[in-house]
Amino acid sequence: MIRFHTLFIFLTVALIGCAAPGTPLIRTTQHDGEGPLIAGCKNVSNKAWVEIFKKDSYLTTWGSAWKEGAIEGIQMVADEDKMSPGGNLVGKLVDIGLDKEEMRARLQSSPESTWVEKINRYPSKNIPFCRKYSAKSSTIFSIAADVLSTLDYQITRTDESLGILETEFVERRHPAARWRDRYVIYIDPNPDEVDHSIVRIFRTIYIDRSGNTFNEADSVGYNETWIMTRITDLLENKK
């Protein structure tokens, strides 16, 4: 009981994020001159502008390191108690963020489920970064596909009817760690404005600091903002 209480406190601390270098300007109010906020995502301000896509850093929040430690600690306890990911401890934590059916589907369909290395997923929903554009979703979809094609990520899914672009994971490293990340982009018509679109970008990232375990981490939003910046640039060129 004490051990679980300690883990719960550690997990609570892990949820407290800090603004790390590379964090874009995130909108917090609709009274900033940029219109209504988009629900369910981190609204990147139109003033946030990124010129270079970074590959030499894993670009995660300062709080993410605590989060990685928390999930690895929880999994260690689960392993000691011979509990599977569906066991009581992890099961209760899953209920905080994802329902069991959604988690099961994620485990079965996600590319990382085929990795030979051990992975620890964090039991909460990945919140995307988002921005609104003054153009039809078909136009933005085409531009976003062009932007992704300039990167060294293999595009594994392109479905304009659903507005989904998805890449495979790419592994990078520096002396302190190695990491794997990928992007999933959703482009939808804005239901509140005619000929406006909403772009939501999910960056899934796992970091291996020990040499044998990948822990899920929180992206800071820097490269997501670069993608949004490039979409804005190319959209302006079309006008």
C-alpha cells in the first residue's frame, strides 16, 4: 500500500510539465486576436514561427523525464508483482486516461508493438498541437503531404477522405540517449467557419536512456510547429 502511494505521488509530480527550450507560443485565450480556441489540443499561435526542423535533439518537455521515470517505475512494480499490462495496478492507471478497449486497440495496431526492445507506454492520451488555416481541407491536405515528403520519415498512410497522414518511426541518437519518433497529422474542415481547416499534429516519441528500454515521452512541439510554419509558407505561395 505504501509502495503504491509513493508511486501515485511520483506519478502526480510527473504530470507537471515545464516549458522547455523549443516550446512554441501556445494560445490560452480567444481574446488574443486569433479567434476561438480549438478544443482538445494545444493551440499553437500564428506568431509561433520555426525555420529549421531539428534532428539533433529529442525535443521533449522538462517534465517528460519525470514522466519517463514514473512509467518505468510503475512497470517495474508490475513486473515484480508478475502483473501483465492488464493487471490491477496498470489497469487502474489506464482507466485514468484510456479505456481498456482503446488501449487494447492501440497496443495491437501501433507500429511500436512490433519492436524487439522493451517499451513502456504512458497511460494517458497524447494531446496534439493544432492550428487553424484559411483554406479548404483538401488544399491543406495536399500541402501537408508535400511538407512530410521533404522529411526523412517514410509516409505509411495517406488518406485524404479521412484527412490522415501518417509516418513510420525514425531512430536518432546522441551520446546521452537514442529516440524514435513519428508523426500523425489530421486535417479536418473547421465546422465553425466556411473554407477553413484545422490541422492537428501528433508526434509520438520514445526515448531509450539505459540501452534496453524505450519510454514514451512528451513532445515539446517544436518540430510540429515547423510543419505548421511550412504549411503556412506554402499556402501563402499558392495565393
